Amino acid sequence: MRKFSLLSQMKKAPADDSGGPDRFQQAVRLHQSGLSGDKQAVREALNLLEGLQRELPEHHGVLAYYGSTLCLLGRDLTDPVERSATVIKGLKLLDQAVASEPDQFEIRIIRGNVCLNLPEIYFHRNATAVEDFQYLLSCCENYPDGIPSELYLEMLYNLSLAYSNLGKTADAAAVRDRLLAEAQDPKYRLLLEQEPARNGSAGQFLVLLQPLPTVLAEGERLHQRALAGEKQELRRAMDFFAKAQVFYPENQVFKACHADCVSLLGRDASNTGEMFANAIKAMKTIDAAVVSEPDNLKLRLIRARHSMRLPELFFARTATAITDFEYLAERRRRDPGLLTEEQWGEILFNLGQCYQRLGMDAEAEAVYQELSPTADPELQRRIAANIANSRPPEPVAGLSLSADRAGFYAEAKRLHDLGVAGNKTAARMGLELWEQAHSRDPQDPVALGYYGSSLALNGRYASDTNGMFGAAIKGLKLLNEAVSQAPDHWELRLLRGYLAYSLPEAFFHTTRQAIADFQYLIGAYRQDNRIFPADLQERLVADLAAAVRRAGSE
């Protein structure tokens, strides 16, 4: 099959003495990156195209790309009024480009794809998409020798989606049947049969028709979005990798990425069977991929991240993560060009964390020392925090509950918070202080709540599951008692909310409790924004959204 390049279809490339062709091709490349979700690329493309449009007002290809890029900019804006205005401006430029040069193939492709991907309920442009794809298909049929088969299939598929978005199910089904008849290759047929017509955007299988490097790049983008925690993105990535394996059944990266996504889906499962089954299946698949291609850096990184993500008490995979991070680090030491500075920083930082997880603090500090000279300020801060968490906190001299209750409570809270941040010794010291405070005054809900939270926190560092679960259950019970005694005490709500949020849903089913406490705290802050810092409010809003997604709530 011949490779199809949109740029090669242009009737005229900008020609001037100021690098017009180069700037135009750069703008097109940035526009394509913008289509994949790169917001910065959209703004860079817009700057180039605005300049080219001023210099070449009669070049309709520049006008079309300018209009499309404005629509991409609108996609990324948060203000709904500004978003709609920007998209409408872009659509007007696209319509102007088509009206000026209606037979220009690429301009029609650009407008058709933009109109197809806009929400029909707001912009009502799928009829325009039907018009453009029908025109494009007529070109394909009139000049069958000059059109790549992949492009013809794409036009048919897009036309079926546009009909579906308009509610014209019979027309959509007819085009789809035609598409199935035209796609003789069994792998295309399989993908088409898997892909129901949907409202929204064109099917992912179109990307899979591109060369393997393009498919791998799209897979990497989807995988990273899935790792960010959005369930919708996770399912989209799973679907993509399942289809990619149809096209490339021997590609180990697609197998490993799909397995990693399956494991991610099980992480927030509501039952332990699904959580363990998904994780174990993923472990086996990813291990087999690494055995098959032990020098594949991408596979090593996938396995290292997956192993590090799994709870050590259940899966004992930290040693595997260390093996892979050490392998990647050694390869990079021998050839610095193999990994970007960002990847190098991530690998060494995660390696240090893995050593700390196993109590190998000296090894962790050696890794951090290697990383520190090239780390940016934020990474330097995180390194310093990790090193501090591996060392016992300085005790406060002369601490006395009877002589200075406020000072005693302040120190106990400080140690508790250090324990939450990862300092095991501080967590133990904080538990001892809160146990004293609760014994001295059993009726004090603050001492009771912090004692419960400290119990659960120390359970995190238990060496067996019984210790971990026992401490979590008892700690949550005490926190519930404390909140029942003082339901409007924001600190107690915060402690219970984050304990509930941190517990594995498959075992404890506490996500909805976390949601309730987060909602209470956000509401309390809106009534009085002096009760806690603004950055905590921002964190609560973000964590509430994550908890809602985990629970599958609206």
C-alpha cells in the first residue's frame, strides 16, 4: 500500500523569501500533534499560521489549517463562551476555504474531520461532514488508481459516523455494510466488526492503518493518559491495544501495554477476586514479554512501573522493579542518548523509592546522590523529602502532656503528618504520643481520632496482612467514633476522609465514605475559607473527582 501524506495533496505550497514552505510544513506537523492532544503544539501552530495567513491571504490551504487549529484551540479552552466563539471563528475560516476552492481535496478532508469531531448538540455540523465525505468518496471512485485504499476506507468510516451522529441509522448501517464489503483484509473486517458506530470521534482503527512507528507513538500517548487515572482513557487505551494486537500479534509492547491497562482496571475493582486476577494475569503477560525481548527498554520500563505500583505485601514485586530500573539505569550510563533527561530522572527517583520500600536506605541515598546534580528544583525537593523520611525526626525536648497539652498535641500532629508523608519512625512515635493523649482523656474526640488514624497509618508498615488489616479496621472504627462525637470538626473529617480514600476498595469499600467527607469539607470551606489553607481545598477538589471516578458515580 502506498503511504498517504496530506501535505503532498496540497495544490500549492506557500512560496516566498521568508521560509514559507518550511514554516508551513512545521505548522502542519504541529497541527497533527495538536490533534493527538498536545496543547502547546496547537498554540505554536497557531502562531505560525497567523503569520502565514497575513503574508499569504489568498492561500486557502493555509486558511484551512488556520481554521482547524482555531477549533483545536477552542477544544482546549476552559471558558465555555470563549471556547464556542473560538470554534465558530475556526469553522467560518474552514467554510471560507472550501467556498474559495471547493475541489481542493485536502481542504475538504480537514473540514470534514473537524465537523465530525465537534459535538453535534452544540455546533450541528455533521451535515457538513456528510457533504465533505460524500464529495471525497466521489473523488475516490472517480480516480481509484490515485487514492490509497486506506484513505478510501477512512472516508467510508467517517461518513458512517457522521450519519450516526445525525441519527440516520439506516444510512449509517448502509455505509458500514459497504465498508465491510470493501475491507477485504480479515484484520480490517475484525476491527470494523468490533467497532460499533458511536457518537463522538472516528474509530481508533484508522490510526492502526498507519506505519508501525505512528501506531507505537499513539499507543504511548494513550498509555500515558490511562496511567493518569481517567477510567474513560483507560478503557480507550485497552481497546486500542486489543486492536493493535490484531494488526501486530507478535508485538510484545502492545501485549504488555494491554496487560498493564487490565491491571489498572482491576486496581479500583470492587471485589478482591477481580483485583488479584487482573494483577496476576498482567504480571505473567508482562514477564513473558520481557523474557521474549529482554533488551527492550520500553518493556523493561512498563514492567518496572507495574511492579512498583503493586502493593508489596500482596505481590512482592519491588525486587522486580529494582531489577528493571537498575537495568535501565546501567544502559543509560553506557549510552546517555538512550533515554531523555526526564526518563532518566524518573528511573533513578523510582529506583531510590523502591530501595526505601525494602528498607535499603543506604542504597537509596546512593541513587539519590547520583540523580541530585542534574535534578530540577522540584525533583530536588522530592529527593530531600524522601531522604528526610528515611531518618528519625528530631524529638522535642521536655514534652509534657500535663504541663503543655497544646504543645504536646502540636508535636503529636507533626509526627503523624510526617508518618503520612512516609516516615515510618515518625508514624510510630506519633502513635505513642496519641495513645498517651487518648489514655489521659478518653472523651477527647481529637485524641481519639488521631489515635485511630495513627493506628491505621502504622498498619501500612505492617509485615503481614493480618497486621495491616487489623490496624486499618480498628483505626477506622475509632475515627468513626470520633466523628460521631464531633461531626463538625474539620480535622477529624479530613483524617477519616483520607483514611477511607487510601484503603483498597476491594477490601474495605470505603470510597463513598471518602466522597462524603470530601464533600463536607469542600462545603465547609466555601462557607468559611479561613478554616484551612486554599491549597488543601484545591487538593480536596481534585481527590473528590478521583474518588467519584473510582466509585463510578456521577
